[in-house]
Amino acid sequence: MQKAQESERSIRRAKVSWEQSKDDLEMAKSMIKSHPDTSCLFSSQATINALSSILQAHGNFQLPAYSSTEMLNQCNSVSTMFEQARSQCAVLDSALDRDFLGNTSQKNIQFTPAFAKTSFEASRKILKIVGLYWQENRQRFFDP
């Protein structure tokens, strides 16, 4: 991961990622029953976008975008409040077809509506934590 510096541009990118994460979460919710596999993908994407928004606001770019746990590890350098999302990130990463280094690794996951709902709830909790960060820092960055 590379870091430049916090700027108006990095904050604008962070806001776009944050807004996209909320849209992704809504898509995940809408597809739980009809397309649980796609719902799980949107749940993971929502989390990655939410965590990316934190890092982007602080001037980071070229982020590791394949694992919510890896993103969480990077976010811990910004604030330890994100550590409380670790178990939710583990749920989301359990469905990945790659390991933490990005290498493909087939998993035997059944994308049932129950698993999609669990993934959605994990992502929803993570977005709540990220939203709290934005609220606490809205004067510095933006109002969520």
C-alpha cells in the first residue's frame, strides 16, 4: 500500500467509496433470497469500500482490495476502533476464493440465503462502525 497525503482529492474519493459502500449494502440486502451468491459478493464489496474510504481519506492509494481483513489491518493504523470489526471481516472473508495474499484457494461454500443474511449482517455491522468514525471526524472530513 502506498501513501501520499491527505488532500481534498483524497477526501472526495473517500466520500465516493463511502457512498458506494452504502449502495452495495442495499444491493446485498435486496438479493439475499433471490441470488445469495451475488448478495455475499455485494456484502464483501460494501465492507471493502467502507474500509477503503477510511484509508483514502488519510491519503492511501493502491489498496489491497481483495480481503476485508487485510483492509481492516490497514485501518487499525488510523484508529483501533476498527478492531471490533475483526470477527465480521472473518465471516466475509470465509467466502473468498483466495487467501490473504491474493492467491486462489477454492473453498467449499454453499451460498444459501442463510449465509447471505449472515454476510449481510456482518457487513452492516462494519458499516455502522465506519459510520461512527465518520461522525466523530465529520469536521475534518465530511458529514456522513
